[in-house]
Amino acid sequence: MKTMIATLLFLLTIAHALQAQELSDLKSLKPFDINGSIGLNSSFYSVSGIPERQAPFAYGVNANATLTVYGVSMPFSFTWYNNNKKGSFSQPFNQFGISPTYKWLTVHLGYRNLSFSEFTLNGYTFLGAGLEARPGKFRLGAVYGKFNQNSTYDLAMADSMPKMTRTGWAAKVGYGTENRFIDFSVVRIGDNTDAFDSLAAKPLKPGMPMPEQNIAFGLTSRFAFTPQLMFTFDGSYSFYTKNRMELPPDSISDGWLRLVKGLITVNGTTSYFRAFKTSLNYRFTPSIVTGIEYRRIDPGFRSMGSYFFNNDVQHITFNQTVGLMDGKVNLNGSLGIQNDNLDGSKPNTAHRIIGSLSGNYTINENWALDASFNNYSTNQRAYKTAGSDSLLIFQVNRTFMLMPRFTKATPTASHMVMLNLNYTTLDDRNKTTSDMVDTDTYMAMLLYNFGLPVLRLNISAGANYTSMTNKNFKNVMVGGNLNLSKTFLSDKLSLNWSNNIMSNKINDDSGLIINSALNGAYRFHPKHLLSLNFSLINNRFANEAAVPSYDEIRGDISYVFTF
């Protein structure tokens, strides 16, 4: 690690020396500047008929600012909010971080998140320090920090998650441009083992996990072989130890594990996994592009530098984009196959056909049409030699969407009419289970918007219908909405009033839901903004209905100062 950091700093030093003459630009830059905003907010809440869903009264403050010193930008933010029903302070200081930038160099301090590769460091929030540098065609990056803070496991709290302090580092070295580059990245993160050094004196609390460790190596590249042909690749080998405290073996037979023995703890709980995706696209014309993509993630693959992976999956898809009639018609389609059980360890393998088709047609300056179709099917038998069809899973999900729209605008008025029709079906091909699973959903929405620019007035009205049906359940919702918005005092004051009414029938239970909201904002000074929001929900069902009736009121008032 020390050698890697030293090499990285050496490259940065050389790059800085090559461009040192640019420091003369400092004379023309403003020495100091700061801009941002600070806001105060207070909210109230009242409900009857159901339990409270938030505190009756809450207040808070949030601020964000960007400090610039001789061209170096340092953005930071601060949020504090108290919504505890007893009025005590909770989380008085959440997260703070800055990322000052000067030309090709960015430094990250505090709570930050960076992405080097999808399969190594990919947006995980850490507390520490990092840097990114783009001197010339070099693509460099490094971070070090805390990726998890230890937490106490409380058996009385269902959502309590035991965690240990987890620290680590990541680095990236690459070269190239946005359309032609290659990056090497590595992330090494592990749990702190200090608590395990004195188990006899202080046993572990119930439910606490064992310390884990991970190192993942990644290769990311993109190459435009020609202006028309583009190739991309992103892959990783991840080595994961589930228990750092287990004693290492006398000898390691696996060559890959011997390779990383000096980088992480290698023992009987250490495994390694692969993940990669690659694509090839060819642009025949600016509006006709053909592509193929392949993605494979091993069962059990994970990286401590990323939050989640949908592993044990591979798919191959063919993608096509076509533009016709001088851009008036645009079509996008994809078709592929997907499966799991990549290592054959499961007694079942699920196969899916994944496909979609969408398009839009601009008929003229007023009329246009959008349409789409999606099809996803799953075919899986629970056991290879199953003797009962009840263990067969064969389901098809289809979605159809059609949306014609009309728009017309003149200096005195604007009109927009849109109709959205949607049909979704879940079709179970297993006769044993189809009665419980088959579901059809119909949705229709009609919207009309009318604007009067001279009066700063906008009116919209709509109607909607939704029906969801299977053999044991039927839910039908029919409703409409009316919204009005207008600005006054040379656009300093804006008001918006929205109303929605919905008839909701669930099997034999029927009810009425009314929702009304009023929003106002007044900018009485270029740097001062005052806003007020108020909403009311009235939900009415019969006394014997399974769905409760309730009245709910929400409101908040806020003030924002911009500097």
C-alpha cells in the first residue's frame, strides 16, 4: 500500500510540475468568494382515525455553501432536523464533507462517495479523505477512510443491525480520454479486530458478527475503435474472508489465494468471485445503432465498496435503435435471455426471456404518439425430476402502453391534451397456481392543461381509472383532479392549489378519498424566500370496512436566505 501511494504521489508531483506555469492565472482570480443558502423550516401534523405517521411538531435548519479561494471550490452542506415527539434533539449533526477543486485536481474530505468501477468502489459513503486527478490523459484516484461505524445490537429493536468499525482504502490508475481509456482499480476494506483480542475478558455481545475482510481488483475500459464502433468492459475479481479470526491453513493450494495472501487474511473462510459486463455497439448512422451486451456475476459476489449486487445471474441482450422519416419515428428494442445457478449448486435453474420495444412518432407540430411493450418470462422447475406440477414456475409479465398527445401554443394561450393507456398482465402458465397468481391491471389517464401566459395563469384537469383484478381480489379506483396556479406581483408571489378526488372500491368495501393542497411562495427580496404548504387528506370507508377511515392534516412553513 505504501509503494502504491508513493507511486501515485510521484505521478501527481510530475504532473503538477509540468503545469506549474498555470499558477500565474491566480492574479486574475477573485481571492475569496462564498455563495449558498441557509433555510429554516417548521412543520405541524394532525391525524385522527389512524396512528400518527410523524411528529405533531418539528423544526430544523439546513445550509449549503460553496467557498472559493483563488479558484479552488470547496462545497459543503449541513442539515439538522428535530422531529422527536418529546422535543429532544436527535442527530444534531449528520454528515459534513467538502470537495475543493483546482483545475485537474479534486480533494475529498469528510463524508464523501466516489466511484472507480461498478464492481470495486461504487458510490459507497465513507468518512475520510480522497483525491481525484486528471493531469493530461492520466486518470488517478485514491481514498482512505471509515466505511462503517460500530453499532450496538439491541435485541428489543427489530431493525437493529450489528456492525463493527470498517476501514479501508481504494485506488485507481488509468490513462486515456472519455471515449478511449483503461482504468485499473483496487479496493481493500476490513472490519476492526481489536474487540476480538480480549474475548476472555470481554465476551462478544449476542448477535455480533465476526470480522470480515475484502480486496477486489477491477479493470474498466472503453475503446472507440472507429467513430462507429464502441467497445466497453468492466470486470473484477473479489476476494472475501468471512471470518478474519479463523486460523490460516498450513498450506494454500489455490494459486489465486496464494496471490493475495499478503494483502488480506486468507483462511478457510476465504473465497473469490468474478463479475464482469461487456458490450459492443456499432453506429451505422446517427439514428441507427446496433449493440450486444453480456453480463455475468458469480454466486456470492460482493464488494465492500458497493452497497448491493444482484449476483448469481447472467444475461445476454441484443439492443437496436432506429430512427426513420428524418427523425419523426424513433424505435428502441431489446431482446435477451437470462438465467441463474451459474455454479450448478442449486437444484433448480430459472430461465427468463427479457424483451422490450418502445417508440415515438411525431406526426406534426401538434400531434405525437408514444408506445411501448415489455415482456419478461420466468421458467423454472423446482427439482429436475419433480413429480408434481405444483413445483413448476412458469410466469409471463407483459406491459402495453399507448400515449397520444396534442400540444398547441400561441402568444396568448397554450393547450396540451394527453391520454395514457396502460395494460399489465401477470400470466401464470402453471394451472395449479394460476388462480392465485394471474392478475390483470388496466390504467387510463386523461389530462388537459390550459395556460394563459399574459395572466400568469395555468389550469389543469384530469380523470383517471385503475382496475386490478385476479380471482380473489378486485380493486377499482376512479377519480379526477383540478389544479390551478398563478403568479402575482411581477412573479414575486406564486400560488398553487391542487385537488384530487378518488373513489376506491376494494372487493365489497368502497370509500372516497379527497386530497387538497395549497402551496405558496413569496420572494419579497432577491435573497429572501418565504413559503407555506398545507395539505388535507380525508379518507372515508364504511365502519365495517377493513380499510380505516381517517383525516390527516400536514403543513410547513420555511424561510430561505440566499447569499
